[in-house]
Amino acid sequence: MAKFTTRFKAFGRMFKFTLDTKDLSRNYDDENYAYWIRCNHGHVFEINIWKEPNEKSCNGWSFTDKGLVNCYATHDDFAYDYLSEEHRITLHMA
């Protein structure tokens, strides 16, 4: 398992998250991404991390340092998939 940090600007302010791959909200073996759902200041963030094929890993994938964050202004916006902002991000080993 690995820990990552990322920083990005959304809703006019900076956000920083420390994320642990043992605490993923979604990580299926047949998808090239995984993600965490995090709430902060009433906003909801879906923080995606891209994966790449790796035959040596137990599930056939390795995490990269690239990702995408989908930002929702409120939990209701998240529930109804009303995306407010989207940003490409870099994740750094924590």
C-alpha cells in the first residue's frame, strides 16, 4: 500500500489531501483508475489516480502519480452528478 499527497485549487481556495491506497473508495481490477471520495468544507471531491499495467503486481496494476479530481460544490451536487470543476492533478508519495 502507498500514501500520496496532492494539492489543487478549487472553489477559489487551495485544498491538500493525504490519501492512502488501502483506503480507496473504488479500485476494480478491470479499470485503469481508482479513486477516493473526500469531503472538505461542505464540498465533495472524487480524487482519481490512474493505474498502469504491471505483470509483477498481485492485481496486474501499479499506481501512477497522475490523476484527476472532480469537484462538487455540495453533497447534493455529488449525489446528482452536478460537476462543478475538474482538474488534472499530480500525486506525490507521502
